[in-house]
Amino acid sequence: MRPGTQNSKTVENRPVPLLGILISGRGSNLRAIVEAIAAGQLRAKVAVVISNRRDAAGLDVARAAGIETLVMPHRDHATREAYDRGLAEALRTRGVALVCLAGFMRLLGPAFCAAFPNAILNIHPSLLPAFSGVDAQRQALEHGVKVSGVTVHFVTPELDAGPIVMQAAVPVVDADTIDTLSARILEQEHRLYPQAIARVIDGRWRIDGRRVVFGD
Ligand code: GRF
């Protein structure tokens, strides 16, 4: 999504931005986005939910909300590039303006990122750049940090390394297990992701080096 400026009077006249949400599992962030839209907190529409796994529970969340779902197993494609091309094509033909990864467990390559410049978001359950990759909550607990959190960032081909849109801190307490810490972080994920999507859709931001800077 390219940054731009806008006048608040013109916002309601603009077409509703279409989101494409990629999942691999449970879909609780997808649910939070769908609920934020229904509650009028996020002016967007989910055009399609795509899962690389047929058994992703999040597909039922989408179906229950009347959203089109697609299952695109990566094994059906010979190469990562072919998969990325298929994915980009499916999103493009549906008019998707912003791609939101919500627990999508596949690395997207340069071709996919180039197809949606500054228009792919991911949510990660730590304060990046700490604890990138899988099991971020376990990594945080094992490292002994006293504060962890959530990051929403733009996606680049490097894992969990794109410019940061929003973050929220979450305390780690002595009694924490991976489950209790994950649950506390997840609560903040559900709050933060719709807000971050709204800010990106709003268009009043620019990327300065690694920094996402908001305002006209
Ligand atoms: C979340 O913790 C998210 O931060 C991470 O994967 C998990 C997805 O959970 N990228 P859900 O499928 O949205 O419930």
C-alpha cells in the first residue's frame, strides 16, 4: 500500500480497501480483524482468506463470516517462486490492496514481496528484532526477558525483519509458562493488528530508512 495524503472529508467516499488474509492455523487474529470490521473500528473488507493448510481452523472462522476461502498447499507447486506467483495472482485478481499475514507459516520470496510493495503486513509475538522466527514466546521466556510483546511490521523477504508499523509491550512474570505468556501476548495481538491495519490503510505514513513515520 503506497503512502499518500488525504482529507478526512474524502475518506467515506473512497472505495473500501480490500484485504487478503493468509493463515496456516487457528485464525484468532483473522477473527479479531473480522470483528473490528464488523464493529466499525476498521474500514476495510476481507476479500479472501487463503490457507496453505487444508486443516487450518481459521478457514471455518472465514466461512462463518461469509468470506471466500482458498486452500493453496505449497506442495502443489514445484518451486517457491511458482507458489508465490500463484498466491500473488489469486490476491491480485480479487483486487486485494493489503495482504495481512496472520499466522502464515511460509516465508514469502522476493517476487511476492515485489508484487505488493509496502502492502504486506505480518504480526509477530515478540518485540522485534528480539526473538524472530518460530517459538518467539518460548525464546523470550528462556532468555529471561522481563518484557516481551507484539510487533506488526511490513514484510520483506528477510524473515521478521521489515519496517515496524506498531508494537505493544507485554510484561513477563515469574510464574509464566509458555502458555500463560502466549495468552497475554495474544490479547495484545488482537488489539494491535486491526489498529495497525487501519493506520496503514489510512495512508498518512512514509518509510524513512527503516522507520515507518506517521503524519502528513
Ligand atoms: C500469532 O501468535 C501470531 O503472532 C503468529 O502466529 C500466531 C497466529 O495465531 N505469527 P492465530 O492463527 O492468529 O490464532
